[in-house]
Amino acid sequence: MKFTIRHEIRGRIRVHMAQKRMSFHQADTLLYYLYQTENVTMAKVMERTADAVICYRGDREPILRALREFSYEMVPVPDSVLEHSGREMNSRFQEKLVLKLLARMGSRLFVPAPVRAVWTGAKSVKYLAKGIGSLARGKMEVAVLDATAIGVSVIRREMETASSVMFLLGIGELLEEWTHKKSVADLARSMSFGVSQVWLVQDDKEVLVSAKSISPGDRVMVHMGNVIPFDGEVAKGEAMVNQSSLTGEPTAVRKALGSYVYAGTVVEEGEVTICVRETSGSTKFEKIVQMIEESEKMKSSMESRAEHIADRLVPYTLGGTVLTYLLTRNVTKALSVLMVDFSCALKLAMPISVLSAMREASLHHITVKGGKYLEAVAAADTIVFDKTGTLTKAQPSVAMVVPFCARSQRELLCVAACLEEHFPHSMAKAVVQAAKDQGIVHEEMHSKVEYIVAHGISSYINSSKVVIGSHHFVFEDEKCRIAPEYQEKFHELPEEYSHLYMAIDGELAAVICVEDPLRPEACRVIDRLREAGIGKVVMMTGDSQRTAAAVARKVGMDEYYSEVLPEDKAAFIGKEKDAGRTVIMVGDGINDSPALSASDAGIAISDGAEIAREIADITISADQLDELVTLKLLGDGLVRRIRMNYRFIVGFNTGLILLGVTGVLMPTTSAFLHNASTLMIGLRSMRNLLDEAEREKRYPERI
């Protein structure tokens, strides 16, 4: 597609597409395409001007080539992306804001003062009713102050003052609603899952098919640790299902024959066959939005404290107004106190700061499920890492298959892949991928597969029991043995690899050596986390002591623990919290779920198991761990902004009250300055905490 370069600096380019204006659909298509382009770190598309701003790392030529090759027809965009992009909502709120400003200016220029006075009086009824309603419920809220200020202004026939107060309140309400809805929509889209393939049950066999091919009435098998892709009824099996993303329930719910299950929930234990009832994703999205809006997770403790203080200050403001009048007998000075309150600014600035920070996090491929988790990250002094798929690359690969029986490597890999393909661990994916790369077709030839969390898999093939998993699981739990003639070969296994052990009928059949290289950015990220205030860095893994020690030494861990079980990780985090530490946990597997739940903020790497993403408080979908540093900086920035806003609100409004009481400022001026400062704080709170220049300075390696 033709385009022109409007502006360019290192790592950032602004282009104009060869068209006058884009539709919402076209803008969303281009944005989706840009985010699928390699090396693009952030993109923004403006439909009104047909411009696109692209931030990237490396050379610009691949970006320009991708733009030249782009056409709207060639990009298959998921329906959920187009349906819930939020672009139309943003446009609607922008128009509302512009119309409100134009109406205000037009009325002052062209509408006669008597007509404006009548209109102001009519508009004031809404605010007066809110204030009276608040008093009727026995609550002294900000609505009472708003109603009193507007009411007194109307009684004193200062209609311009009343009109200005209502206008600024209306602008504030509109901005707050816009920011809240946008942040919630962004968050809900990030939480929405994207299942591409499912296990369709046909003639008592499971067949891997595209999720798009499923219709109501089909039967789909969902194994342990996987997301339920569609609404439906349980037709077979029994499972414990985690529904917290939709219902907020903290514990898993038992689902058996005839139970109804919802898309987006996750099977924690067991497995079920569901009869699909609903394939549309829109209902799921709406449920997530509802959950976010109703959940107390949205509020950080600082935000809750600010709102609590705001409510408590209302009676003092009213009391100060009465006291000023009694001491001075001057209505003007008393009104100066009434026109200024702390509550309005506190209640506007704090939620907007939190929601804007969550929205900004989503721009960096970070999904934060609540403001209190950003606060926890800011306060964190201890971070616990899982190893496999977290500190190491998310896509380990099979280096070799070492036989310990008469079977060939291909046959052994086929058996292993047949068992592992049902489970969402990175090591399992490596085995399945290795079989695929060698052209091995592994049809279902086993009976029911039993997955033991953090241990391994057990099943039967042609009446032979097959187990695959860790050394502890195969040799200690299952009591498998090594044939005498293979003892020496076993002790000569290469130490640089992680090992998966597979035994058939109680005897070791193969060792699958998995190469799990360390992420290149791991050392850099840990150093920067320490610079950002993390005092203790710990690694916990189910891998062997030898492998764990090597990784811990390379990345510079303060402590490491090997061959640990899920409950061991959770217990360690509980112990640290009891010692007064604030702990964040980073993991990607089913075995990390208890630790993610136990931590102050659980962070899941999105390439891992669905259940980890479901339980985690924060999900990182970027392909590098650098976003952990970004997350820490966002959390620190949010806390600084909230504290700065609080100090400014208290200081500025206290100054206005003192100037009003001493007669320096008239009530109309106090009202204007107070509402203008509230609006300014709200707008300032919507700004990004991290700008691109700061990111370039902090991450020169990524540009």
C-alpha cells in the first residue's frame, strides 16, 4: 500500500497512508497487522488523519517493507478484535467532549443572559436532587457539597458561577467515564482468551481441529490445565473448574454430568467432555467486563484510602463553611470555603491515575487485573522466579532421545509425544514439536491419561503402563528401575540438558534430553530489577539440583531451590510474607498456580498454561522479560503520581480556602480555580507514566 513518511526519529516513525480517512474497521485492521509485524514494539493508528505511529527496534527497512506489502483484504483479523476494539467508543466520547466545549462557548456568545439563567436553573435541579438523595440515605457525600455550592449560587442569583461549576463537574464526569470505560475495555480484551484448536470427540476418538469449525451440538474434550473454549454442558467426566475470571469465586467449582460450564474458565483437576451450546465470544467478553467493573480488585489500597478520606472530609468542609459565617458574618467568605472541597479532586484523580496506569500497561503487552497489584509490584522487595519457560526460553527443544531398551528413538519419541500433546507445559510442547519436526504421526493409542501436577504423566498403551516425567516421579513415586546393562549409559547422560524420563512396565525406556537455553535478557532484567528496588531474587524449580545450580549461577540468584513441588513454592512465599516481605511470583506452568495465588502479585508469562494466566494477577504477553522492569517502573510511577496528586490537592485547596476566608479571593474565583485545578489534575493523571524517550534511555539494547 502507498504511504508517505511524515516524521521520523530513531526507533519511531510516523506515516500517512494514501487515503483521506480510514473507517474504524480499516484502522483496527492496520493496527492488528502492525502488532503482528516483527520488531514493532508499539503502534497507534489515527483513523481521522489516516496516520500511523510505529515504534520499533532494529532497522526500519522491514517495517517499511511490511507497510508496502499491506492491504486491508490480505489481513485475517479475528472477529473479537474488530468487535471490541474500543475505537468507536473513543470517537464517541471525543465528539461528546468537543460538543460540550462548543456548546459552552456558543451559549456565552450567542444566548441572551436571561435565557442562560433559566437554563442554568433547570440544570441545577439534577445536582440538587443528587445532594438531597444523598442526605436522605444518611450519607454526607461530595454530591451534598456540589448541591450546596450550586444551590447557594442560584439563591444568590450568581447564575454564571453555578453554570461554571456545573460545566466543570460535567467535564470531569465525562472524562472519568471515558477513562474508566476505555481502561475496562482494554483490560477485558487482554483477559479474553484465544483458543485456536480444540479436541473434537468423534466416534470415541479425540481429533485436533480448528476452533472455528466447531458448531453447537459438537462434543469437545477439555483436559486438565486447559481453558474451556465454549459455553456448554458436561456430557462426560468430572472436573474442578476455576471460574474466577467470570464470577470472582476464589475456589474451583465441581462440574459433573449435566453441569453448565462457561467459555474462558479453566479445568484445574480432572477432564470433561462438553456438549457445545454457544460458540459466540461476545457473551464471554461482556461477562468479563461486568466482572471487572464489579470487582474490588480494581481498587488499590491507596485509592481506597483516598476515597475514604474524601468522604470523611465532606462534613468538615460544611462545618468550616458554617464556622466561617459565624465568625465573620460574611456570606461571601463562607461561600469561599463551600466552593472549595478536597473530595472532588481526590475522587476524580485517584481512580483515573490507577485506570490510566493499567491502560498504559496494556500498551506494553502487560495485563493488570487490578490497581492493587500495581501497588504490590511497587512495594515488592522479593521476587520469585520459576525456571522452565520463565528464566529460560518459552520454547525448549529436544536435543536427543537416549534409548534404554530395544525400541528405536523414533518409536520412543512417538510414544512420548502421544502422551505429552494433551498438556500445556513448555517441556511437553518441546516433545510434541520434536515429533512433528521428524514427521512422526502419533495417533491416539493410549487409554485415559492421568496428569500428576509437577510430577508427570501416567497411562496405558496396549496394556503396558507408561509413565513420563521427573526423576522423582519415575524412580521414587513409580519405583521404576534401570536394566543392569544400561546402568553405565545412564550415568553418562549429558549434564547440560534437562531430562525427561519415560518408563514402560516399570523399566526405564528412554531419557529425553531437552535443551532449555537461558533467555538472553535474563541477567540484564534481574540487574535492573535490583536497581529498581527489588532486594531479594529467588529461583524455585522442579528441575534437578545440577541444572538449577547452573542456571542460578549464570543469572546471579540470591537463593535457589531445586526439585520443589507446587506446595513448596506456595509455602516459601507464605513464609516470606509472614516475615514482612512483599512478594511477587513469576511463572508459566500449572505447577506455579498455588504460588501465583499465594503471592502479593502473581505474574504469568502468557506462553504458559491457561490456568496460570487465569489465576495470575498480571499477565505479560511480550516475548521478553524486559517488561518486568517496565511493570516495576509503572508501579513505582503510579505510587509517586498518587502521592504527588494528594499533596497538590491538599496544598492547593487549603491555599484557596485561606485566601477566600481572608477576602483575597471571591467565591466565584475560588470555584473557578478549584474546578480548574481538579480538571487539570484529572487530565494530568491520564498521561502516560513512561514516555518513549524514557524507554529508549532505559532499554538501549532493544532499540
